[in-house]
Amino acid sequence: MMFVAALSAATSEETRFCESESVVLPVIDLAVADEAQTSAALTAAASEHGFMLVVGHGIASAAAEAAQSLQHRLETSTPEQLMSWRRNKVGYGPGLQHAKHNSSRKTLEGKYEALQREDFVFVSPDDATRKAAGDPHYSREAAAVWYGDVEPLCPDEALCAAFARHYRGAEGLAAQLLRLFARAVTGDADAWAAHARRHKSNLVGAYHRAGVAHERVSAHSDANLFTLIHYGSGGPDGLEIFDRGCAGWLRVRGAQLRDAHGADAGAPPLLLNIGDELAWLSNGRFLSTPHRVTDRSASPPARLALIYFFAASYDAVLEPHVRRGEVKRYDGARLAGRFTYNYRTASAAQRDAFDTWAKEAGLPAAEHMSTGKSEL
């Protein structure tokens, strides 16, 4: 399929750039009253590179508070203190700064590499409450892939509260954006609402310490619906996206984020990129673009990003919407749970439990076809 070929083209480690070398991302103002106009602008951006800047989003203060709280904690805590708030996939996740606790990730080529960053993973506080109440969506054995660890883990109440406020804001914004995307593709703003009613999203604070030059994140695509990123003072410098037209890389300049503002001049934009789930739903009209982070300077500054991965419910059946006269690019429906990184890296017992449950529930059995790597 064309989608798979486009992803495969980005797996090369060569550093060939397009002739223009950098890309100017479109700016989408969500404060515009005309919903049809906003939906059309989102569609154009999602169809060109799958990357855009979003202003008028209304969550700038919560994002800034969460980012400042996390960076202060990371920079003032000892390694032993940081490791005390670590539990499986929730809480603190160390990178190469702590040699005994190296983390790794899988690239598009299937190779594992060490991460040169530290993560703080925050999950919705509601998930633990619902699981404790016996809601089968969260408590059944098949859900352990995503809801095995659902109690937020923070070093203090202030940081947890700051992340919870940003999570709530991003959650509401994501629902608004999904309506706009659905309207553009299907004509019905509520067409995909059920897919995300019990979304399995998380919020990740990704921090790269200053002074170490390296390729910080290798080429990958996100497997969720879409991703919303708030950058700290360092901005997105080092972010590169793959251009299918020239079969090369384009740099995203940090100055774009510093210059792009809507009516609220003090509110920095969010970066939005399309993931595999939304590309699938749109029948490839929206692009899930491979991207990477590479700092080529001799002594790079610290870099902090708050990344909200908005993903469909694990039991959502994602069916491509093929419009009249459009070529069908993907075959049939896919179960959203199988798009995720959690599923692909789960234990055999966890995957078997999920697959057995899905089969008994009459849900699609086919695997997700993308070789992209998700952060979920």
C-alpha cells in the first residue's frame, strides 16, 4: 500500500534533506468562529505534511505550569529521588543519564536503541477510579495491556495537580479537534466521537538535558489518532519531518513557534501531528508522517516537551471512510488496540488475553499493518 511504502522510505539513516531544507508549518486558529473554515484549514494541513501549529487553543497557562513544574523537579532532584517515583510505564522513566536504568525504544527498522532522554508519564486520574469501581472496560484481563498501571505516580501533589490540569485541557481540546477532523472527512462532526469516548491517552513530559549532541529520537510515526505538543523555552529546534514528495527531510524551525500566535499574544502555539489511527480513518487523506529529533549543534540546550498522545479506545473498530470516487487505500476495519506500542511490546500472555477477548467479542482479528512506532 502507498501508506506503508511512504513509511518505509523514511527508515534510512541517511541525512538527505529536501532542496528547501526547512518547512513552514501552517497555523490553525481555533478561535475563529466559522467552524467550516477551521475544519477546511485543518484538512489542508493534515493532507500536506500531517504537521501544523494550533493557536487559540485555550490551554497555554496549564501547559506552561506543568512544564515548569516538571523541569524544576528534574533539575533539582537526585537520581535516587527520581527513581523513587518510577513504576513500570507510569511516573519517571530514566534515559542514559542513569546507566543502571537505561531505557530503549524500537525504531521503524525494528532495531532497539537507547533513549537519550528522561520521561515523566502521566495517565488520567479517572482510569484508576473506574478500574477500582469494577468497570470491565478497565478491569478485564484483556485491558491489562493499557490499564495494568493506572494510578498516577508523582513526587508531590503540586506536580500531579499541574499535570492533571494540563491533561484535562488537552483532553477537551482533542475532542474538539476530532470533531473538526470528522466533519471534514465524513460530513458528520460526531462520526468518530464513540472511538474516543474511553480513549487510552497519556501525557508524557520528555526532557533532554543540555550539553549532549546526538540523534535524540529516531525516525518513527505515531500510531495514535493525533499528538499535541507543548514545547518549553527551548522550542522544537531539532524536529525534522519526512517529505514524501522529495523523499527527504525538512527541518522545523523553532522561530515558527515563537512567531505564531493567535489573538492571545502570550499564548504559544501547540504542535499537532497526525497519527496512524487518523490516517486510517481518513483513508489516507490525512498523513501520518515519519519524524525524528536530531540536534546537530556541538552543545545543545536542554529541551522539554509535553506530549499528549490522543488515542482511540482499545475496543474501537476503525473503518476507513471512503468517499465517492475515492480509491480505497486500506482493506477493512482494524481494532484500535492493535495499533498501539503497548500491544506490540506486551507479554505473550497479555496479548493472548486481549486476542481471545477480541475474538469472543466478534471484533476484527487482523493486525495493524503499519511498522511505525507509537509512544503509547
